Amino acid sequence: MTAEELLERYANGERYFSGIDLSGVDLTRANLKNVNFTWGNFTSAILKNANLAGSNFTSAILENTNLSGANLSRVTFERNDTIRNCDFSGVNLQGACLAEANISDSKFRGANLDNFEMIEGGIEGCNMEGASLRNACLGDGIIGDTSLCNANLEGCTGEISMINVDLTGAIGFKKSILCGEYAQLTLPDGRFIADWDTEQI
């Protein structure tokens, strides 16, 4: 589907676009709030500064997708196995649900993830420097090979695993969010923890 057709159908009141193929489509600054995009294909799509608040991306494919600066507040990304090489820099993900989602090799620099939920999800190989995760529920997720330098983790809850994570300068980090399995951690004060079996935070 082309951007023009999608926007016209949206303007006419349509909100159900499950299974839509928007691969490679440019929707920069588009207003597409409260849309059902479940099982959609957004490979290489451009959604910079788009307003997607309240939309449902459950089981959608997002690979090489540019969402920088987009409004993704209250968006659902449940059970997404393919969120890879995406740009979420500067996005608003407040109150978003990423339950059982797996995100890899993506950028979240300066993103707002306050109050977002990640139950049984995974974040791997991501750049989350300067991101805000205040009062986020991280459940029993896994974060690996990721930079959280200067991130705000105040009020975070959960029992997560962290492997090879850089927390240098992070605000509000507490050991209580770890389930016990952690290794190759750089703590906010710069101290390095090689292995949870032999070194305690």
C-alpha cells in the first residue's frame, strides 16, 4: 500500500490495517493515531516524527525502520520477534507495552520510555544512552550488550538479567531490579563487575 492510499483511508475513518505491507514507505510526520497495525510489515519504512500514539503493532515486523522523533506513547509492541536495526532516537514511548518483544541492534538515544512495560522481553545490542526509563516495569526481561550510559532508571521495577551492559553515569540504578544473573557490568560509578558469582554489587 502506498502512503497516499493509507492516509486517505485513515482520513475517511478507517483504523484497521492488520497485515498491511508498508515496507519502504515514507510516512514522515504522518498522523496515524490509534491504528491497528498488527502483523504489518514496516521493513525499511520511514516514520520519522510521525504521530502513532495508541497504535497496535503486535507481531508486526520492524526491521531497518526509522521511527526517530515519533510519538509512540501507549503503543503496543507485544510478541514482536523482529524489531531489528531500528532507529527510535528521541521517540516518545511513554506507557508503551513491549511484552514478549525482542529488540536488537537498535538506537534509543534520548528516547522517553517512562512507564513503559517489558514483561519477558529482550533488548540486545542497543544504544540507549541518555534514555529515560523512569518507573518502567522491566518484568523478567533480559538486557544484553547494551549501553545505558547516562540513562534515567529512577523507579524502575522488575527482575531482569543484565549481561555486558554499560551503566556509566546512569541515574537511579538499584540492584533490586536484577534477578541475580548479571555479568560484565559497568556500574554508574565506573566500577566493573565481571561475574555475579564472584563479585557483588
